[in-house]
Amino acid sequence: MKYIIGIDIGTTSTKALLYDLDGKIYAKANKGYRLHQDQPDMAEENPNDIFNATLSAIQEVVSCSNVDGQQVIAISWSAQQHSLIALDSDYHPLTNSITWADNRAEKYVRRYRENGMGMKVYQRTGLPIHPMGPFYKLLWLKNDHPEVFEKAAFWVGIKEYVIWRYTNVLAEETSMAAATGLLNMHSVDWDPEILKLLGIKRSQLPELVEPTHSIVGIRSEYAKVIGISDNVRMVMGATDGALSTIGVGALETGVLAINIGTSAAVRSFVEHPLIDPKARLYCYPVMQGKYLVGGPINSGGIVFNWAHDALFGAEHETAKLLKRDSYNVLTEIAQTVPAGSAGLLFHPYLGGERAPLWDANARGSFFGLNRNHTRAHMIRAVLEGIVFNLYMTTLALTEVTGDPKAILAAGGFVQSSLGRQIMADVYEHEVTIPDSYESGCLAAMYLAKMSLGLESDLDGIHKYIGKERHYQPNETNFAAYRKLIPIFIRLSRELSKEYESIADFQRQFPQLYEK
């Protein structure tokens, strides 16, 4: 029997799943690492920590599955978008991996937004005007850290670095290249004008390849540690956004893929480059005839984690004593109050926000709080605020793609019955939850099968997804949400006038960033 490993390099951990060629899962592994946030707006990761996590995760799924490691024929990759690493001429990192969550390039974003250059970059590359983009990170490094910029021989993302460590080949596939803001989405090639603007040579960037491109063979020392053949194929794969969309089967325009994990996103495939006149959405080519349009959102499950730790410490300890999942306890508490949380709104912008605001200075807030509200109202308002924010982004997406034909949702948030119901009620639309919980790893496995000639096109992914569960909106909740959502949207616009002021004030207190 033959096997394929699908692996996803996420923001807080790397997941690996071992599949047979029929899509059956034999083993899973999850290895975490630290997100360094030791300075205002900083969000970095040690690339060597991430490489070691991938090595450990791959080794674990092989050893724990009791399969013959020599029968693993391919390893295929999914990874977080928008990371940037400077390498010297010997391919050693000069920087940590500067992640999508890093906002230190904000002043250059503001400048490019005001002078119109940001819109021009967006129209060429599909990259929104936000410091998440490597384009803006490069501007920041060039101007604020010229000693690093001038010494850099290569510029890569975390997936390209990890694959180079295994194979000694430096390559970058289409979707990850698009997320840098250096790729022209119309020609699907590195953009010479963008490179000239930054002062970067094409030779400093990896070779462009397709997501199904494979590299035959890995370094023998790593093959030995893992327990697999050194002739295994490394399949490039794609970004986590592209693969999580493929992995739930959202392949047609108008079929929305919503994922709420640590962060969140709403996405749809289109056949041609599509520009939002207000630059609220990204548009990245993935493969022939497939452009991914959508909005990435900072405020996903990480906001629920904050509420869990900051507001419900006692319940957390009680749940441990009772051997219960404390997150399930919180959703049960939230269910004790009605939809709309008795008029309590929560803006979930705890770490700035990408879509729908595109404001790195955005900050969170409760609104409407009165003395009759309880923590139960607060936790439900947090959950509702996450979905309201997604809905705002969906409104922007449907302006350019049309009304949704279907909504497919995945991620930890929709594994709870309350999370699923809030989503169905806010959208007033049936929500479908595929069984393929780790949709990114599943789609990475599937791209490996395409690379090996075992599948011909993306449509075949549907037979691996498994059963689907369908959730209907509850009409009794419509009235509350229909009244609250416009308030939520108007309030976000009003508060935006002061986000920069409060963010600047908070930056004066470095103890906020001390661990």
C-alpha cells in the first residue's frame, strides 16, 4: 500500500496527516511553536523551530501509524500566507519569519494608501493595502533596517524555506508567490516594475512553479530520522487559504468557503482576475482558471481564546477538575442567553484587523454594556461579534461575485453547535459542514495525487470529503440579528476615527507586550 502525507504549517502549530491513496487517515500529529510578540506590532517565528516542528510531525505520523515508511511516496504542503524571511548567500536566515500578523510596516502602508501607490500595487498584484503583505514588509526593512536588506541574497516565505531545508531546491508555487504582492496577477509572473520599486532582483526570488510541481528526493539525514525513502516526492502544494477552500469542495464561483480557526477567512474561486474597486478583498492566482478572491480576518478563534482566558479563569479550572472541555463549558454558558446578547455588541479587533477594515490599529470593544449584562452575555457577544465581522467581509465579497449559491464552513469554531447556529442565523442561509475537518491537509494530499498522475483535476476532491452536515437558520433569531448587524457596521466606522489614537497610546506602554 502507498501513502501520502499532507502537512499544514499554521501560525501557531504544524499539523501532519498520513493518508492512503483512498483518503483514509492513518495518523495525525500537531506540533506547536512560539509566536514572538516582544515589541509593539511584532509577530515573528523562528524558522528553525518551524522546520523542526515539521520534521517531528512527519516522523510521528509515520512511526505511530505502524505503516512501512518506505511506502510513503509523497509529502505535500499547505502553509500560512504572507510570511517573509531574508536569507544570506549560504541560505542561512538573517531574520525570523515575519508573519502575516506583523504590523510594523504600518507607516509605509499609510503612506502608500494616501499617495495612491497602494491602489496601483493592488491592481497589479491583488495584494490589499495592509502591512501583512511582504511587499510592505520589504519597504519597512529597506528603510528601517537597511543592514538586513542589503545583506539579503534571497527573499522567501516559510514554506519555501522549509522545502529548501529538505531538498536543497529553492522554488515557490503560484499561490504563495501571489500572496507576496510581488507577482503580477495578470501575467502570473514576478512583476518587474514592483521589483524595481523595491530594489530587488529576480535572482533574489525563488523559481516559480505550479502547485502540483514535485521535487524528487530529500536529504538522506532527514529521511533517516523520519523513516522514509530519500526518493520521496516533495509536492509544492499551495497556501492554506487556497487549500482549505479546495478541501471543502468550494470550487465554483459563488460557493463560499468560510474557515474559522485561529484566524478566519471567507473565500470564493473565480475564473479570471477580479478587482474590488474599494480594495477590500485580495485576488490571488492559484492555478490555471482558478483565482482565489476573499478576505482574511485576524479575529477568529484567537478572540474566543482570549475571552476563555481573560473572563472565565474559574470555569477553566472547574472544567479541568470535572475533566470537561472548558471551551464546551463556555458555549453552554453562552447558550443560556438569547440571540443578540440583550443588545451587547463586541468588536473583535484585539490585534488590528485585515478584512473588512484593513486597519492595523483597530482595537476591540464591548458596546451597549449595562449593569444587567452578565458574563454569559459577554461570551455570546464575543461569538456573535466574530460572525458579524465575517458577515461584513462577506458583504464585500458578494458585491463583486454575486449572491452566494452555497456556504461551506470549516474550522474549530463550527465544530460547536452554537457556532454553527450563529453562522446560519446571521447569514440567514443554510450552512454546510463537510466532514473533512483538516481541509488544508486533505487538499494538499489531493494535489500530490494530481502531481503523481493519480487524479486529473480538482473536481475529484469531492469523493474524499465524506459526509456533509447541513444546518438551517432559526427564524426566531433573525429579528435580533437584522437589527444589530447595521449597528455593528455603523459603529465600526465611527470607532475607526479613533483607532490610531488609542493604538498610539497603547504603544507607550511596553509592558503590554511582556510575557
